[in-house]
Amino acid sequence: MPSNPLLHFITKLINIEDIKVVNYDFITDDEIVIEIQNQSKVSQPQRHERALNND
């Protein structure tokens, strides 16, 4: 498991609001896979098909 300081560093480097890096894995020397998690506490209401088609 990656260290917390390194996860924090990658999170800051990516700099996407409300996103936290929770894991990563190097594929090659030049490629990395990053697992992220949404930290937003605000939920979006679901939009229903029927409501969208009522014009």
C-alpha cells in the first residue's frame, strides 16, 4: 500500500476539487494508474427520463 504522504502529494499534484487519490500502481516507468475517490458531501438529485422529455 502506498504511503500517505505520497498519496497526499499525488492528490495535490492532480488538483481536482473534491477528489482524493486512494491508491496507485506503476504500469511502466512512464505510466501510472491512479485510483481516486470523490470527497464531495453534496449529492446531485437524480434526473428522470420523463422529466427531461416534458417540453
